[in-house]
Amino acid sequence: MAVQKFEIEEDYLLAEVLEGLTKTPKELPCKLFYDEKGSALFDEICELEEYYLTRTEMEVMTEYIDDISTVLGRRCLLIELGSGSSTKIRLMLDHLKEPAAYVPIDISAEHLKKSVASLAKDHPRLKIIPVYADYTQPFSLPALRFPYSRKVVYYPGSTIGNFTQEYAGHFLKQIAKRAGKGSGLLIGVDLKKDKETLEAAYNDKKGVTAAFNLNMLERLNRELGSNFDLDHWRHYAFYNSDKGRIEMYLVSLRDQHVVLGGTRISFTKDERILTEYSHKYTVEEFEHLVTDYFQVEQVWMDKENKFSVQYLSAR
């Protein structure tokens, strides 16, 4: 099965990384997490005891899947942003009413190929159109020359929390614009809760999240020819209560410098590189965020109100 490619250009990536590492404070785009190794590490994170998000989201999806499939309706075109291993989509596809097609979009080409091949074996009659792309950047879907009732964008995992609130609003506006009025957005939104639970989810005892974070530097060494020494960096994550978000960093263990694309970048001891935000919302806060572009039609939550799955319709 051919993967539609909208290539992430190396020159563009280098420019984006250099821009981030010459800022004050320094930062790296979180999309760098998801090469083949990083995607596999994230799949491992999702199985950890401390990482409640995937487990709780699946509990919500499983309990309310009949309601969700009814809301999405018959013959919908399902477009998943950041499909990863396609674990969650299997539950959806088993319950949707005659889906017209499934379009998984992911930034890791190899991971996408493997997950689509596995999914196609279990759903041989389903039209699957995989797209390799950075969905945070402009791209176009391939021509869709078949009938469908409506487009539904599926954005699970509370990935929307990785964006600043300002950018999240811009991103949601673009989704509504591309999908069109009356289309749907099924989205996972992590909810605010106690600090202890939140911080444990991003600082697991096995160190898988730390390896996931450090893999970003390993990827830069491999793909862009930088010379980060991973032994001189450590993972650090905490919950910023004032901002309502987890902040994840790579921390320099000593004064050092790195060469990237011919540019020498200096780091002082204890200097941080921001690698990820993970914003948490109340149901009311998220509705306020989306109100200019979407109407919140339905909210499903677990019994402890840790996580929500929401269906929105584009205005």
C-alpha cells in the first residue's frame, strides 16, 4: 500500500531547530520525538502504570463507543492526526457504521507503514489512505474520489495540550477551515487534576520517558549531524500550576557546546531546552478555547473525571 508523502525537508528542519536553539530560553519542536525509535518508546510509555492518559482514554472510548459511533454516523471519512501505532483506531473501526475510508497521518514514515500494514490485514475491505506528513504544517490530502457523508478529524491522546493556548486556537481554526463547515472533530482532552498524578505520568520509575526525551538529541545527531553527548544531558519534567501545564526539558549537566549545521551553540551548566508542554484543561476552559471555530456537541469522561473525549462540529 503506497504512502502519500508530503516530505519534511531536511533544510527546513535544520532551520527550525537552529531557530529554537538560538532563542532565550532554548527550545526544540516536540515533533522531533517521533522518529521510528521515538514512536516505539512512546508506545512503551502508553503501557506504563504511571501514564494514565492512554489507559483512561481507552476506558472512555470503550465505555461510550456505541454513542461515539452513532454521533459520527454512517459512511464518515475518518482522518486521524498523528496516528502512531493505530491502537485506538481499531476500536473505532470495529464499531463505526460502514466507514467510507480511513486516512492516517503521521510524521514517522516507517512507523506509519508498519501500523497500516497490520491494520489492513484485520480490515481488508476498508479503504486506507496513509499520509506521511507533519500535520502541524500546511499539506493537502490526496484526491478523494469516492462518496462519504462527512469528514471527521480524529485527534486522540490529548496532543492538543502540547501546543501553547494561543497556537492551539490557531491550529483548531485551521482544522475547522480545512475540514469545512459541518465536519466533525473527535478529540482527546486531558483534564486538570492533582499535581502528584500529573508529575508521576511524566517521570516514570523505569526511565522510559527520560529515554524518549533524550532520543530527540540522538535523532538530531543522526539526521542533522550534530554532536550532542547524551551522557551530558538529563530529563526533567514538572507541573506548572500557574500555567496549568506539564513542562518537559532537557537539562545540560555541564558547560558545553554543540555544533549543528556549522553553527556553534553554547550551553551553560543547568541550562534547559524546552521539549514539550502538556496543557491540562477543565471542560469549561476547553470549550472557551474552541468556541470561535467549533460547537461542543458531546463530552464523554471517565468516572474520576481525569480525561475527556469530545465531539465538536465545525461552525
